[in-house]
Amino acid sequence: MEKLGLIAGNGRFPILFAKGARNNNVHIIAVGIEGETSPEIEQHVEKLYWIGVAQIGKLIKIFKQENISKAVMAGGLTKTNMFSSWRNLRYLPDLRTINLWYRNVKKRDDHSLLGAVADELLKDGIELQNSTLYVPQLLAQKGVLTRKQPTEKEMEDVHFGWHIAKEIARLGVGQCIVVKEKIVLAVEALEGTDETIRRGGNLGREGIIVIKVSKHDFDPRFDIPTVGLETIKSLKESSASTLALEAEKTLILDIEETIKAADQAHIAIVGL
């Protein structure tokens, strides 16, 4: 059977990816990130190893021991931990990570950091694959995905905010914005999508429109925007009316359950 490495971050995506790979008769050798990866992943992989978030050297050593030549990144990392006062002690970076951080990474945005990690893996013959490899059914499709149809006024807000969201993503600030009545209420930065939705909801009160897009230099190996049940929960708590996603470039985790939850909350999901 084919063998594939999995660099598992937080959230549901690593688990769903592992299930998809197993359904395709692929053995998964997973490397979890301490403090990030759900222990549940162990139920869906052949082997599971644990490393610190800044131990790229150890990651490569594990994959080489397991004769892994192809790997996938799935799941995110908690970015706010970057500013923990104990980060240097807690992360315990190995020499390879230190060299990568100070010598090879010129910018600190996600695309540059993850691209540098991909290049580092390739030096040892480990090629990163498209992260939707075994879960293409989770990609948002074009059109209205829910029973609730967005109103004409809501779609006007979507189109108003779309180009702004794409420009913010191009600048590397974030991939999500919240708008209402053609006013930008919140822009995603380090805090993530759910917190952005809550901020926008506090300002807009109700009927807010949330837009989530991909980056201009979209890389399907690690740049895929993701929503799921937690997103719907945040939208409901913030009295949002519509979620607009970039079709074929956005993952909807647990897609059937997520769309059902949106229907129950009377939230429209539309792919553009």
C-alpha cells in the first residue's frame, strides 16, 4: 500500500484527511504538534509521532526513518502563541528550525513560512502534496449551498466586500472580513476567523455579512482557507445572515453537518 506522511496541525482537517486517505487504501504516518494536534488523530493513522512546533529537524528525521517521500500539511497552528513570553522555552526550536527562521525566511507571513518549510523538506527528498488530495468533496462549490438564499441587499454587500477581502488577502493581512450596509466592520489579522466574526457582530449587531477568500498566491499545499461547524457557531452567535466563500479554494469541514447547521441557524452560504 502507498504510504504518505501527514503533518497534523489543529482542528478537524487532519482527522478528515486521514479518514479520506484510509478510504483510498493509503497508509498515513502522522506527526502531531504538541499542544495543537488532537489525540483523536491516532485512531485514523498507522503511526503517530509527536514533535514541538519548532522541531523541523526532528520532523524530517521521522519521515526519513519511515521512508516517506511525499507528505501533506493539514490543520492550522495557534498564531497568537507567537507572542507568548515563554515561547522560546516552550517551543524548544532545534538547530534546523533556527537556521531556517534566521537564514531562509525573509518575511513572517504564513505563505513565506510554510513555503520555506516545504523547501526544507524537499532538500531531504520529501515533497509536499496538495492538502485536498483525498478530500476534494470538502471544497466549496459555486452557487448557494444552503436552503436560505441571500437577499439582493446581502449580495450587494458580498460584492462590495469581495474585492476588499481579496486586497487584504493580497497584502497578507488576513483572509476574512465582516461587512454590513457597505461598511467594513472587521478585518481578520492574527486572531483568526472566529474572533473576527465576533468583533464584527459586536459592531453590526445583526445581519452581518462574512466573506472569506484565498490569498492571491494561493498554494493548495498549505494555503487553503477553511470553515466548519465552529464557524457556523460563531456566525450564529453574531447574528450573521450570509457567509460568502471562494469556490473551489475553500474547505468546508464536515460539509454535510456544517451546511445543515447553517440551515438551522437561517444563515446562507454562497460560493463565488
